[in-house]
Amino acid sequence: MIWLLITLILLTGLLFGSVYAGLFGSLPNSKELTEINNEEASLVYSADNVIIGKYFAQNRTNIRWEDIPEHLKNALISTEDRRFLTHKGYDLFSYLRVLVKSILLQDNSGGGSTLTQQLVKNLYGRKNYSFMSLPVNKLKEVIVASRLENIYTKEELLLLYLNSVPFGEEVYGVESAARRFFSKPANKLKTEESAVLVGMLKANTYYNPVLNPENALARRNLVLSLMHKEGYITAKEAEYYKKLPLKLNYERAVPSPTGYFVQQVKWKTEKLLDSINSETDTEYNLEKDGLRIYTTLNMKIQEYAAKAVKTHLTGMQKLLDRELENRRYKKNWLVKQKQLSTDVGKDMLKRKVRLFDWDGLQTRNLSRFDSLWHYYKMLHASVLITNPKTGDVLTWIGGNNFQVLPFDMVLSHRQAASAFKPVLYAAALEKDMDPCTYLENTKNKYEGYENWEPENYNQESTSDSTVALWYALTHSMNLPSVDLYFRVGKDDLLSTCENLKLPGFSGDAPSIALGTLDISLYEMVRAYGAFANEGYMTDLVMIKKITDAQGKCCMRLNHPNPCRFSIPKPAKLLQPFYSR
């Protein structure tokens, strides 16, 4: 057995020389090691300074040394590397212990890696060298760890470690972990909470306090025992903390109804960063550099709007469900789905499905047809609120739930219906028509337009009826609007649409007067802003400024200059109509 141990030591020395010489790939040099920069998630802030989103390749928010609680440092050192403060990156005592346990006692528990070696693994990962993978990677980590110890202080190494260590669930660093599992920054952690997080490092899934609370509790108590053993807490304190229940405040993601807005901000920020990088020869990366994006969104208004959408749609959905269940509509729909299906039996098989409901994400036993029907009959809504003078976007709700239904209806095109009528009436006022101009309120059949025969919503009309222009718009009347379309003319209406940056149209179709043109909510709100702003239209703004992680401004966005779509008269004349 002694000869086996000597042989193993000699082979290890030979392998060490090979790794050091670069036969298994180059090692990071001192210059590269001095430029270590942990990736950090970029944060998105609302106008009222609430964090509403994150962008990351690795979900990480770096912590400062002064914000790390002493009990967290003590728990980490006690559990992962009790000689961290005295060794030079490698611990010969640990290696001998591992060798004796592995060879003599046939015990493979305990890897012997120091915190510095673990840091190397977190930063550079491991490569596959077939059956040589473990020894080669271990030796690489020893060499690089010793180099790190010559460059950084122990405090700096501990900080690098705590900002890079993985906790599972795509969470990296103790700051993000504290917010995920306890909904608080790391500097607010209690001793027993720090012990839970440190306990996860051995196996972040097995000791995940949400997935495996019993395992996490046992591991937490072991960490507390080790803290007592190393003299960081007394026996009385250790027993007190061990008796405490495992209490979490788990936060799976940033709790915010702003997913659609945050996604739009991401796309716009990426374009802005491309511009900054090309103009200033920088290399800002949205997912790695911990940028701070300050937006125009008002969180209070956003929450009020989200609540209103939920309240309204919940009530309307119940009415629709009752109506559909009492008709043959669902049965006919199911027949069509079965005709389209390539495997009806499989599509009718019930299984556990995770789907969106207004009470939250639900797990139900549903077939594929059931799941399709659930979403097919679902009512949707979108909300966009802006400041018409500045163009600031105050609220953006693109749908019911961004996580499950990411399609953004603020940007989707659909028939504008009566919301288009003010555009037609603005075109009329631009032609110097008077608000008191009388329009025909008579029902006609338009032979030149496939015998089209429009009518008012309330179906009221007479053969000799006329109404004032202002009255027709205020009451959203169809027949006078069609008459107005012919008086304004297609070309002038098209010109007004173009000035308001609305989609154009080609054919001469009077039905456009009633809103058959496909327009997005984004385009319509921007156009309506001109009516509220005396004819001036402003492009919508979402981002106010972007800073780096230290607060240095990378870009400050000025509000765009508004452009006047018309003379002020039409806009001013339209405003009183909306309050009637």
C-alpha cells in the first residue's frame, strides 16, 4: 500500500509538470488574471426607481466587500475552506486527507479543493480530457489558484468567489441568491440564512431549500456546527439557530407586471449600445456589464392598469365562458380540431399541463385539445399610456402574461374600428370644414362598392336626417362618417394618415371611415397624442438614461423634438368632442 502511495505521488508530479508546461492547454497568465471581471446582470428601473427587470447571461448582481455580513464570510470559510486565511491557494493537508480516505479507507467524499481553486473552476470551468479529466483539471486549478493568491488579497479572492459561485436556477453570486431565496439583499441576511446559502454550495440542487427543504435544513445545521467548531459562534448560539425553522421568502423572478415593456426596452437598449460602442470604441454588453437602464415607466400607474385589466377581463371571461358552454360553438370547434389532428387518441390523452389563469399559473390534467381550447377562448387586452407632450411611455401592458403569452398586442395590428374616426374628422377640419357642418345621416346602398350598405350602431336613420359634424363624432355615428369620407376624399385622408405616421391604404374604400384599416395600439396612441398636444406629435420614449454599474452615465436620451402634423386648429377643435 505504501508503494502504491509513492507511485501515485510520482505520477502526480509528472502530470503536474505536463500541465504546468501547457501540454493540456494554456493557462491564464498574470495579465489575464488581473483583468478578471465577473459578469453582472443589468438592471431596469422605472421612473419611480423600482427595479422592474434584469438582463443577464448569468443572473448575477455583484456585491461590495463592505456589504458582506461577517457571519456569511465565517460560514463560508468554516464549511468550504477552514485554512483559507493561511494557505497559498492549495492545501496540502486536505490533499493528504483525500488521498488517505480515497486509497486506504475507500471513501470518496470530500474534494480537497480550496476556495481559491473553486473560484478558478467557477471562472474558467473544466475541460474534458477523457479518463484524465479529473486529475488534469484539479492540477490546473492548483496552478492558477497559486497565481491568483500572488495577485489578489484574501479579501479580494473571497469577494470574487462570492460574486461568481453558482446557486442553481441560473443564479450566480450571493447577492442574487439572497434576493432569490430570501427576497432581501445579502447585507440583510441573518446568520441562519447565510448558513442555508453556504450549505447549498456542496450540491445546489440537492440542498435547494425550495426543492428539498429537509436536505437544506440538515445541511444548514451542519454549517452552524462547523461555525461553532471554528469558534465563530458559541455552542449556545449554534443550538439556538439550529432550532429555528427553515424560513424562506422565495422570489422566482422580479415581481413586476412589466415583462412586455422590459422586453421592448431590451431591444431598444441593444440598438443604443451598438451605437455607443461604434462611436466611442467601447464594448458595453447588456447581459454582462451590470448596466443600469432608467426608464419612463410609472410603476404605480402600471400596477393600477394591470389590476384594471385583470378585474375587467376576469368578469368578461366568465360571461363568455357561460355563453360558449351553452352553445354548440365548442363542439363544432372540437370537431374541426379532430379533423386537423394526426393522432386524435394522443391529443385527447390527459396529462399535467402548466397554463396561465388569472389566479396565477396552474397545473391541471388536460388533453391537448383542452389546452388549446383554454387559450383559444381566452380574452386578451393591452394598455398603453403616454404623456402626449413629452412622449414618455407611462404604462405598457402587451397582454395577459408575458411569461406564458409573450406576443405583444401593443404592437400587433388589428382593425381600429371607431377609434379611427377622429383621424377622418381631423382630415375634415384640416380642409377647413366647420364643426357645425351638417352631414347626411341616411342609409344608402353603394353600388360601386359591392352594394355595401352601412348602418349606424343603433340602426337609427331617416331618409332626410342630417347631423352636425361634431355631433356625429361625439356619438361615433357611422352613416355621417361615410358621408364625410366622400367629402374629404381618399387623398386628403391618406395625407393625414401619413402625417400621423399611421399605415397607408391603396384602394378607394369608404369602409375605411368606419375603421377597417389595420393599426397597432402603439401607432394609434402616438397619433392621439397629437390631438392632445395641439397638433404636435412626439415619438414615444421609453429610456431616459443608461449608466454603468458604478453610476457613470453612458448615454442620456433627450426627448425628441415634436413635429406638427397639422395646423393647431384641428387638434384644438377635436379636444372638446372627447369630453362630451
